[in-house]
Amino acid sequence: MTLENDSVFTTIGWDGNKSVFALDEHLIRLEKHANIAGIKFDKEIELEIKKNLKNKEYKKINTNNKIKCNKPNGLITIRLNRNREVILSERDNEYNKKCEKIKAITVDVSENLKNNRGIKLGEHLPYKNSLKIAKKFGGNAALIVENSSIIDGDRATLMILDKDGTAWVSSNKYGSVQSITIDLIKDKLIQRGIPIIYGRITTDLILRASDAIMLGTGLGVTRIYSIDDRVFEFTNSILFENASSAFEEIIQEKWIDLDGVETL
């Protein structure tokens, strides 16, 4: 096992003060990833994480900007390593807040990612490197491609609306990381008349899409503008509008004050 594989992590939304978003859901996913990586996760670790989150003195970030598309002011990465050490690191979310539209660049899947599919592992280098490539070619997000299908995004998940009104998301079996954002809003999308299929997002599927978005902790719900410099003039905004309104409802439920978190 290399150093790159010695920890797992999850990144939660942070308001810049003492509130975080969807903490319980992120800890459930962190436990799943720890189990896959062979890192022990138990109730003691969960309480240690919550205690550290509650007691940490956070650096100051800009909290004056109005949050757009449900993007938080900041992000906190919770990391658990093989020695059962909990490491927290916070940062502002300015880059994502400035991404009003996604200009995506497709990047071929790396061998490292092939070996560690569907898990937030180590320093997340395959994903970070994908974003670096996207930026090099004028993009602000990377879509990771294998066998002519998009399997994941560098820091958010692609969702497209097919012309028949069905939303498509890449299945975990193809290598995508479980999207907590999509998990939180999928029932509300179904209630709004948008069924979801987890499958293979091919080039043909994208070309016939009537709407497309990326969803994630930092990006919130952000609309696709272009992929590999091909600008899309989608026929409607049904997916973006419904996903945004569904996420707005979830936000009212899932932001919690750390001072009220039980750590005993």
C-alpha cells in the first residue's frame, strides 16, 4: 500500500463560521470508503471527528458574498488515516463560487484511478490532476472519460436530462464516487417528475441531452455551458431549475450548528 492509499477523506460544506452541511451523510460515506481501504472506522472515530469539528479554531474566510447556486462559503476536508488519526483542513470556496457556468474538458482516466475506483483516497491525485489538465485547456472542470463514456467529474457529478425527460448519472460500477448531493435530492427530483437512471453516460447521450448540470458539495448545482469547447444550447432548463429548487429545500434541512453536535 503506497502513501497515496493511506487515508480516506470527505469534504463537507462550511459556512465560514460554525455550521456545516450534511455531516451525517458525509460520515456514512467516509465509513464506507474506510472499509474499502481497510481503515478501521467505528463509533469512537465518529465521535472524535465530531469533537474535533466542534472544537477546532477555524481560519477566517470571506463570508460576505451572497451564496449562488447553493455553493457554501467554505469547505472542510475530514481525513482519516491508517493510524486512526483525524485531520481537518478548511479552505474558502471562492473558485467554485466563481464558476457560474461549467466549461468542461474531458480527460482520459488514469491508471491510478482505474485501480481505486469510486473512493476518495489519499490526496485524490487522479482527480486533482484532471482539473489541472482542464485548466490548462481553458476549462474550469474536468470530466473523466473511459471507453467513450464519462465516469466522473473532478469534484462534482455530471447529470444530464435525456430528451425523454429522464435524468442520467454515471453508475458507481463504472468508477464514479457516490454523490451525496444527488443522494439528497433524488427523491425530490422523482417527485417533480424527473426519474433518474444510473448507467453509462456516452457521447451520444450527451449530444441529444436537453439539459446538463454538475452537482457537488463545492459546486452546488451548476449548469454545463460547454464540453471540450463545444457550446451547448440546451432546449430547456428543466433539470437545472428542478435540481436547484430541490437542493434549496434540502439546504434548509441539512445545515447544522457544530455547537449543537453531540460528542459524548
